[in-house]
Amino acid sequence: MTFEKHKHYLWSRSGWLLNEEAELLYYLATRATGTMVEIGSFKGKSACCFLRGTMDGSGQKVISIDKMQRYNEYDMEYTSILAEFKKNIKECDRLGLSTLIMEDSNTSHVKIKDDSIYLLFIDGGHEGVQPKNDYENYLPKVVKDGIVLFHDSTNPSEFVDVYNLIAAVKKDDRVEFLGQIRSISIFKKR
Ligand SMILES: C[S@@+](CC[C@H](N)C(=O)[O-])C[C@H]1O[C@@H](n2cnc3c(N)ncnc32)[C@H](O)[C@@H]1O
């Protein structure tokens, strides 16, 4: 299966993923052999990339973690964000693979078993210690050879805390740096 038949739908979802990033998530999901977890879902664009991908692959679970609280930066009420998330997931999840954990990522990690995640996408809070907290709290949940992705991680003038975290993660013996595609940094857990 190729991205071609999904691209118009996925590219037109509301969110911040660039086209190449949506394509990357889709292709990684086609090859996923276990559960995918995203921290930060917003209206479901990345979740739909994972769902469409894994449905063209081996049909793995997709867990979305988002507190779905008022998103001040854009002055949007969470009720409208949640409604669009549900609408998008309904359109993408024909096999019932999606679960939403509507909770702060700082507490929801206790609901995820160690060594149970094949792919982790970190795209929740971008400021202060939050990206580091998400990395530290969820890395133990990722299986050996599992994939860890950080969104918005390559431009210090946009998200300096995520950018600085990547410099530290590159030195972390627990993971291997595989490369970057647009704003996504890609690591493999050792
Ligand atoms: C950049 S958006 C995610 C975009 C999404 N991945 C997409 O493809 O459109 C960041 C999301 O993270 C959520 N978020 C921020 N801090 C969080 C936290 N501590 N716990 C859970 N969700 C959080 C926000 O509610 C927001 O929906």
C-alpha cells in the first residue's frame, strides 16, 4: 500500500504536521509490529496518520494521550478540539484500534506497561521540563528496537526546550540517533 491514496485526506487535517512528516508517520505505522503511543493529539492528525498506516500494515493499536484542556495559544475550547478529534478518528479507525487517554501525560504513564510500546511520538507540551518529562516517563515503556520520535525538535528559534532536549538525547546511551526528517528527530531504543 502507498501513501498516495491517503495523502489528500491526511494532509488536509487541521494540525501542525508538515506533509513529509505525515508521510513519515504513515510509513512507520505500516511497518509497526506493536502499539503506537502519541503524547499530544490535538484534533487527531497524527493519530490518523498512524491509524491509516497500520491499517495498511498489521493493524496495531494506537493510544493517544492528551489532556484536551483549553489550548490558550490558539484560544480554542477543548470541547471543539475533542469533537474534531472524535470525528477524525471515526473516519480513520475502521478496526477499533484507537484509544484516547484524556489525561495529563505526567500521570497517564502509569497506565502503560513497561516494554509495551513499539513507536512513541512525543508532541505534547513543548516548553520547560515537559518534553524531558515525557521522554523520561515513557522511554521505559518502549521495547528494545522501538522507535522514539520528537516533533518540533530541530529549530531552536521555535521550540528551544525541545531542541535542547534532542542534544541531550543524542548523548543518551539508551537510544541510538537515526536522523531527522523536517522537524522530527528519530531515535531507536537500544
Ligand atoms: C502540538 S499539539 C499536538 C498535535 C498533534 N500531534 C497533531 O498531529 O495535530 C500539542 C497537544 O498536546 C497537548 N498537551 C500539552 N501538554 C500536555 C500534557 N502535559 N499532557 C497531555 N497533553 C498535553 C495539548 O492539549 C495539545 O493538544
